[in-house]
Amino acid sequence: MDKDALTRIAEALERMSPPPQRTALDDAPAYVWQGGRLMPASGFRPVSIGLLAGVDMQKAAILENSRRLAAGHAAHDILLWGARGTGKSALVKSTTAAVQAGGGALRLVEASCDDMETLPDLFALLARQSVPTLVFIDDIGFEQGDPRMRHIRSVLDGGISARPAHVRLYVTANRRHIVPRNLEEQSSAINPRDAIDDNLALADRFGLSLGFHVCTQDVWLEMVAGYARHLGLTFDEQDALTWATQRGARSGRVAWHYAVELAGRAGKTL
């Protein structure tokens, strides 16, 4: 076989077997786990934690837990549950940035719920370095009988695919118990109590479970005011309330959308 043919074969083998994944988490403050690879997250610029209003209790709990993890102390896995747009995801990212700004050696890795079966690979990768890491799964949810439930339960319990001691799991969900409950679980199982307990057991495995609820009108206006001050804008309260009413919700997300509207009216770029 000639030299050119051997070269082509070698190049083809290299393409089939990409170089080993690097394990050092020092290139970026946050990463994305996708397709079995760990990649730096582009444009990681979470909102300042001081701008997140109406969630003071949740903010304090997540910040304290994240600081403990960054310091190498015992820390909890956290379930953040509640209404859409109430700041669950934003708070995870903002507290991570706040800990990093304070000198904490903490990294954030975001994984998709669809990549649940590759979590053991991710944890094996993270186990080979010692940087305290939050694995963040946003908007998790399972239907009855979803096989992924048992997999993530094993992760939280310390089973065969458990995460390393310096890695903790932060998960957001719209439902308090992650899995929807219905009357069928009362009638279809031989022992209804077992079926209910099996579904609730997943949420129970998180050391901290923090609820996020629809805010009051006053709190929502406080959110808007915070964004307006930060952006150097003014606003009319009645106009802000009309904006929320037209969207049928009062949440941090709607408050930010209103701030974007204000900036656009003022000819500002965010």
C-alpha cells in the first residue's frame, strides 16, 4: 500500500475518533453539555443578581448553597419549581456569576433534559478535575412511566452513575413534584400509595426545594423599577400595569420584556 493511501486512512481514523475531551474548566465561566461534548457557553452574561426582585428568600438560599459548594463544603442539590417566567433559570445563572465575581471557583454546566442518558458520561468527565461545578437542567418534566425518572433518581441517590462530591445538580421545573399527578394513579395500581410515593420520591431527593410563585402587583412594579433604574429609564406605572394585563401575567420575564420595550421607545440599545 502506498504512502498516500496510508495517510488517507490515518486521517479518516482521526476524523472518526476525535481527540479526547479536555477536562479543565478554566476557559469559561459556563459550559454547555451537548452531544456528549463539553463546550464553553458563548455570551454568558446573566442579569445582575441585585436586579432580581421578589425572590429574596430563594436568592439567599441558592447563593449560600452555591458559596458552600465553591468553598468545598457540603452543599445540596436544588429543585426550583413554580410558575413560568418567575426567575428560576435566571437566578441559577445570576448566583453562579455572583459567586464567581466574589472569587469563588465555581463553574456552571447546562445540560438538556433530552441528554439525561449521557449524564454518567458528563459526571465521569467532571470527576477528573476538582473545580466545584453546578450541573443545571432547565425545565425538567416527566410523564408517568418515563424511564428517565429512575435514571436521575439514581444520580441523586448516589447510584452507579452518581455525580462526584464536588458536583451538584440544580434543576428547574414547573411542577412541584416534577411528575404530573392524576386520578389514574389511584385506580390503575395494585397499591395506589406505592404509585404516588414512587412519583413523589424524585422531588424528595433534592436537599432544597424552592417554590416560585406569581408575584403581587407591587412586587412586579418593583421589578420594573429596578430594571428602569439600571437602564437609566423612566416609566409610567399605569402603562406598566397595562403591559402586564395585556400579557395575562406578572413575572420577572414580563417585567424584563417591558424594560426592553421602554429601551426601544427611548432609542437605546441593550
